Amino acid sequence: MSAQPAMEPRAAAREVALRLVEAGHRALFAGGCVRDRLLGSEPEDFDIATSATPEEIVRVFPKARGVGEAFGVMLVRLGGHSFEVATFRKDGPYKDGRRPSEVHFSDEFEDAQRRDFTVNGIFEEPESGAPVDYVKGQEDIAARLIRAIGDPHARIAEDRLRMLRAVRFAARLGFGIEPGTSAAIRAHAGELKSVSPERVGEEVRKMLAHPGRARAALLTEEHMLDGAVFGVHEQPGQLPRLTALPGDAVWITALAAWLLDRQGRKASTGLPRIPGSAAEGFVSGFRAQLVMSNHETAALEAVFEAHHQLLIGLAARSLAQRKRLFASPGFDAALSIAEGEAPDRARRDRAEADRELPDRRLPTPLLDGNALISAGLKAGPQFKSLLDQVMDAQLEGRISSPADALELALSLAPG
């Protein structure tokens, strides 16, 4: 028997909610899925809030498993999708600036009051699609504002990461931050340093992976949150490199552009040079701050190295040297950053790279070390130099076959 096709996310989420309703419980869509639908986009992820306790959820969905049972959160799978189903709750005191010390199962009104921002505090009836709004979130969506629910100082004290989340939501949605919420963020900005670097880093990744990244960065600086992100607060300024990035730029490229923009405010030329030899030391200062992996660290260093080489320019390089640069791992990212510095020069560089090495990959070498040994040469440090010179000739079209490559290597070999 063939497997049943997966249901559409909304249909599957609606089925989960209605099964809870049929069992005698209240069930509503909650959070971002409601916000996004009210803004005109169809969400892919749905969260469900319910009056059912975890034990009652398991009675309806025997295969449900706890992903935060202490907080009343269960994972239910249906129709090829997984949904977090959370019991309505009221949070107790927050003692660590992240989680409540205890929770009490409650009703939908109190559950709405514990959430972060009004735009995220709206519920939706799963069957009719009617909003259930206890926090005036629809008014703030209409006014295009991010506003903390209740006292913004209290919301920030509960979880200080909410300061960065406010910035991210404002940038992602194209909203402003309500003045009282904005003032509270500025007042508590220094406290973001008490949040774990892992959580700060994850929020920064989400901010910089979105096309609204330049506004997110500006809001971060304007609210003095960059001190926790980078270890030092800089006066807000223009972000030409970050602004010029294509919408699909990866977060590492965006991070490099943001850092170069910040460096550029200090450089009289406006073109900060972070030489390849210094890139490793420069990046290490942010690695721990954002909990970057080895892969991410290497990628950021590669962008800075390629950017430095582009600043030096292509004119004085041989064709082989240019092709090696075009094939370097950070080249295209560095080129997209350069388009925010010197657009005409960057367009010329891109045109040449597309002409000379469109796939950004060096060809398979015509010669390797085994061939040199078979030809009677003794392996040693000189092999690298020989092979590099032969590859240069291959890249410049001076040789085109293994026989040509071996002949050239033997002519270059010492003795």
C-alpha cells in the first residue's frame, strides 16, 4: 500500500486542534503563525495552545512526546508535520533572566499576557480563522509596531534576549519599535551581556540571514545592543556594504559586511583593510562572542582574505593569480561586499571572473607528484613549487596536456 500524501501544514494543524476540541478542550493557533497570516503570508509552522494538560494531550494523541513537559509543551505529529502543543499557562517569577522558576496551567487570557510582543500574542480559532486578541496585537499590526505586552521592563527582565528579538521582528516585518519598548531596550541594553553567547549568536544568525539585515544591524546599534554582540558599542552609522548585499546572502557574508562597515567608520579612506595575515586574529575576537563553529570561523576568515585581495586589485596580477583568487572560497562573498564599496570596480571584477572562471573552480591538474616520481624526480619540498608553476601554465593556456605538463616540470626541476 502506498504511503498517504502529506497534508498541507494548515490542514494538519487544524486537524490536531479540532481533535482536541472534540475531546472537550479549548485549542487555538498561537504566536507567529497567527501574526504571519494577518500580515498576508501563509505560515509553514503552526503552534497550538490548549486548555488540555500534557496527560490529556497524550490521551488524544498517544504517540505525543514531551519536549518541555515541565512547561506543558508536547510534540504531536500528524499528516507529515510536527506541532508543538502547549497547555495554557501563567509563568511564575523569572530568576535567571531566561525561564520562569515555575509555571501554573491557566487559561488563554493569562497565557496571552505572558508572551513577549503584542503581535505574537494573538490567537486564532482553527476552524473559522477568527482572531482571538487579548493584547491589542491587531492594532499594533495595523500601526506596524513592535510593542511589549504589558510593562516592557518586566518583559525584558524575564528574558533579556527579547531585546534582540524586538529588533529582529521589527527588521523582518518592516515595523517600528513602540517608543516605550524602545526606551526600555536602551535602558537595559547592557544586561544583554548576561545572556549566553549561544543564544545571542543564534539570534544574530537569524537577523543576518534575512533580507532586512541592514535595518536589523542599524536598530541593534541604535539600541546599544551591539556591545553584547561584538564586545564594544559603536555609534550608529551608515552600512553601505551590508545594505548592498543580495537578499539571499548567507549570514557569514552579512557578518563580514557589517564588521567592515563598522571598521570603515574609523578608516579615513572608507575602505578598511583587514589583511589576510591579520584576519585570523580579527575573527578570533568574535568567535567566542557568537559561538562560531570551526567551519563558520574559516568561512569568515576566507571572506576577509578575499576582500583584502580585491582591495589590492586585479591589474597587477597574472592571469593565473587572478584565476586562483576567483576560485578562493570567500571570493564571491567578498565581491558582493565590494559592490557596496566601489560598484563600478566590483562589476568589472565580476565580469572578468565570470568570463575567466565562471564555475569558480580550478581545473583538474594535468600533473601530480606521482607523475614526477615516475619521471625519476626525488620527492621533496620542491614538488609544491614545481606543481604550482605547472598549474600556472595550465591556467594561462600555455600547456594543454599531461605530456606538456611533465616536459615543463622537468625543465624547471633543479639539476
